[in-house]
Amino acid sequence: MRSRVGLCCSVDPYGFERSDDFDYESYEELMSEYLAVLTRRSIKWSKLLQGKRRVDRNLKVKRFVRKGVPNEHRPLVWMESSGAREKMERNPGYYHSLLDQQHDPKLLESIRTDLHRTFPDNVHFRRSANPCLQSALYNVLVAYGHHNKAVGYCQGMNFIAGYLIIISKDEETSFWLMEALLGRILPDYYGPAMLGLKADQEVLGELVRLKVPAVWQLMQDHGVMWSLVVSRWFICLFIDVLPVETVLRVWDCLFYEGSKILFRVALTLIRHHQDLILQAQNLPDVCERFKRITRGAFVHDCHAFMQAIFLDPGSLSKSTVSKLRESCRVRIVAAES
């Protein structure tokens, strides 16, 4: 557990530097309460797992995941719940064999270009760091680029791999978690066409039309495309959009429950700040408000925020999301053909 002194450090527990205007007083007050929650959750998770390297899929575990996975258990829970552990065990030595291959120069160039742009505000990704996580990041991205040649490397993947490395502290684990995310949980988000990503942005628009119609009408009135205001939410899975602790809580559920969680987060942000968004007078106003709604006390209190995402948007069935995805994909393909 972090001490009260640690709460006031200029670098957070994950290595990210805090901004000059960081509100240490509010953060310390919030974290003093949240640390007590984390302690209770850690004890409960230890009893649940009992030293086993297996995570069941049942209502109790789902409830535990929604209440947060302690950092010490995250790699295990993410690997198990996403199916990544099973794939890794079925393919021993595969990750290292990818690194031993003859590498595509274009792939390497694309990855190297983005290395120094990945978390410049994180002390562990600086070349002066020991160890410097840039080398692990490079290996994971190169391996994934060869594993999934249809995707190769796209911008945004560096941030996802970087987060996985920070949490798992292991290259091979990070690779298999990335394979689970990009290959199964978020199919077609990355790659040249990005059809899955484009479709999900449109799906969010349809869900807003159903659940927050006044905001949907505002977007229509000002001619604002959803991709303009939420593309980063989806492509980076809320990295650099929401606070680190909140992103990790979202990812706990993302690995366990799937991509539907992204819609719950987005809808909660929009519903909770509906009045603020509706004050927008023009397109720049709308964009500015969509940035503003990802900041502040509501998103920093990750425990309360995660409770809200399962209450505020109401019911959101897999069948509803699947139908909307299908119709949005058809529409996008027709528009682009």
C-alpha cells in the first residue's frame, strides 16, 4: 500500500508525472478512502483465488471484477478472463519465435517513429530509466506486427501495449493480452480499414439517440460527427482520456465482459454531463465540452464512477449492440464503396 507521503509524490504509482496544477489535497482525500476499499478488495480477492491460477466465469467473479481487481492480481485475472492464458499455454515459445524472425523494415520504422512519443510523461519510458520500458514496448509491438500481418502496426497500439507492460511487467504476458484485445475483444479496430472502430463510434451515436436524445439532436444540429469527439476514447481505450486508476478499472471489466463496457463508459460520461454539453453553441463548443467531461471529480473517483457505468445507461444487451454494429457496418461499407 502507498503511504500518505506517496500520495503527494510528483509521480503517480504507475510512473506518470503529475501536472503542475494537480490538486494534491483533493487527491489525498479521495485516495485515503479508496486505499481502504483497495485493502478490503485485496483481502477478498486473495480468499477467492486461494493461490490458484484460475478465474471462474460466474456472477460472483463478475461482481468482484466490477468492484475492481487489485494491482497484484491484475495480470492473472486479465490473462484468465480474456482467454489469453489458454492461448499462451497452447503456443509455448511462440512469442520469442516472432522476435527471432526476419523483421519487416517498414514495420520496424513505423514502431520506432512512435516509441519516443509513447508516454513522454512517464518516467519508466524515458531512455534514462533503468530498466527503460521502451525496449519491452518495441519487442511487444514488433512481435504483434508479425503475428497479425493484416494489422501490422497502427498508431494507438503503442499506448495499449505500454499500459499492458506497466501492469503486467512482462513482455510475453503483454503480447498475449494485446492479442486478446485486438484479435477478439475489439475485432477490426486497427488496421487499414478500421471498420470495427468506425462502426462502434456510430453505434455510440445510435445509443445516444436512444438514451440521451437531446445530446444526439445537438450533434445533428451542429453537424458534429461522432468520430470527431470520441475517436480517441475508442482507439486508445480511454488512455490519456480518463485518469489512470479509472482506466484500469474500465479495463478490468473490458477483459472480463468484453467491448460493451466501452459503450457504458461513453454513455455515462455523456448522460452525466448532458446539461453541460447542451450549452454548446457551435462545433468548437461541442468539441471543447466533450474534452471537459472526461476531467474532474466524477471521473477521478473511480469507485463511484464504475458504479455509475452499470446504473446510469440502463440496460444494454449484447443483442442490441450486435444488431447496431451490423447495421452500422453495412452503412459504412456502402458509403465507402
